[in-house]
Amino acid sequence: MAVLSFVEVSQGKIKKASVEAAYYGSKVAEGLGTDSIAVVLGTASAEELATLGTVGVKKVLHASDARFNNFDSKAFTKAVSEAANGAGATVVVLSFNQNGKLLAPRICVRLKAAYVPGAVELPVFNGASATVKKNVFSGKATAEYQLNTEKKVIAVNPNSLSPVRGAGAAAVETFAPEMADTDFASVVKGADLIVGEIPLSEAELVVSAGRGMKGPENWGPIEELAKLLGAATACSRAVADVDWRPHHEHVGQTGLTIRPNLYIAVGISGAIQHLAGVNGSKVIVVINTDPEAPFFKAADYGIIGDAAVVVPKLIEEFKKQKAAH
């Protein structure tokens, strides 16, 4: 018996959300009195993978086949399922990110396992069954799922648990799943990678803006504030649709779902579709000229004012605070 966590790497580095998933898996393993194992598909150094030991992983199964450097749900499903069966895993943990959402249901079918998408707390075990909490109704309520199957798959909402790192290094072993070229449903000829930016899915701080900015030429202060805070930039769908900002920055029901520690929304009214993608944020700060904007109801802090006035004042104050420290 073991707990297996699927850990994603990008350009040889472990993704933040996967560190959280590995930590979650290690805590589940600790509660069950069994081993925490991670499976990694794609190119990464043994030194990088060994750092998973700091979040409780005992062993890393590493498939360095270069074909895994590009995500393919069909191939990854086969490889992770083979790793789970080989390790005798009764629980498989993934991040509930874009790739995890594609992968987890397929793994469930292969393993004949029950599935919880978007878990926000550690499971509570009662014999062979487990109860897991997840958010429902766009984060407005919490539901408890009871898993009664022998094998269980849990996809963890990013930023639900903060990993506590300790000492130690994980043992890294070669993993060579039996893969044919036909197992890869797609062939990637090339990829345009976004460099020099903090990926939204990894960001703990996010500065976002909408139509209240009145035009793409007014985005300078938003970018300056984000850079000052070490934050990622985001936008509403309306802004992405008119090409004021790139589509990879679009957050909301039809864009990325994020759960940063701090989400600053500037000039965004807060329609339900946008809230669905960001209401898992730990702290929400809203800046808007309209005191009746729906976003204020979801905000922890609100500033009624013009972004052109408020944002420069925030930048000035943050610069003072930075200089003082």
C-alpha cells in the first residue's frame, strides 16, 4: 500500500502546484501509516526531484523519456496508472489544475477508483472509506464526498494547503513505463513559451484589471504595481476579448481559475463569471469607481476611487515601505 502523487515539471523545474499536491499526498500517507511516492514524467535533474523529500516524499519514480516533455493526457494516463499499480497505491493525488482536470478522470477509469475534484482539506479516513471536503457552487458552499472504493483519486485545489518543508531528500528511481508512439495522441511540433513572467497558475500575488482601465495604453501602472509586489498580472474576459491583454491572462469561469494569497482587482465590476475564477483567493482587494459594483460584496478590502488616482498612490506607498526595509 502507498500514496502516489503525480508531480509536473516545466523546463526541468517542479511546478508549485505539484509541490502542494506532493505535500498533500505525504500527509495522507502519514495518516495511513504508509509510504509517500511521487511519479514525474519528463526531463528534470535528480537533484531537483530529490527536493520533494522536503515535503515528505520518500521515493520519486522518474520517467525521463523526452516524449513526456509535452503533456498528453492519453500517454500520461497510461504512465501514471502503471506507476500506481506498480507501487500498489490505494490513493493517487494530483493538482486540480488544467492538466490535472484532464488526467484525473481517465486515471479513475483505469484504476476503477472514486474521484474527488478540487479537494480543499485532507481526507478523514474511517476504515476503507474516506470523506473529503471540496468547494461547490463557485466556492459559495462546501460539500463532503465519501469515497468507498478500494482505490481513490484526489485532485487538490491549488493553494489549499501551504507545504511545510523539512529536511531530507527523496530517493530517485528510474521509471520506464511501456510506451508506444501510438500511446501519444498528439505530436507537438513546436511551442511558444511565455518567459520572464510569473505564471498565473503559480502566482501567490495577482494584480488584475478590467474595462475600468479604459484602454490598453493605461496598463502601465498595473504592470508597475505587479512588478513592485512580485505579482502576476491578470485581466477580465472583456479585456482579453478586445485584445487589450493576452488571453493567457484571462481569469474567470471561461478562463483560468486561480487561488492566490492576494488578488487585487482594478476596474472590474465582478460579474459572477469572473468571481467563479477568483473567489478562492485568500484576500481580495477591489478598486472601483462604482460603489455598487458586485465585486465589493466578495471583497475583503475595497477602495472606491478612480484607478488612475488610486493605483499610483499605492505604488508610491509600496515604494516607501520597500525603501524603509
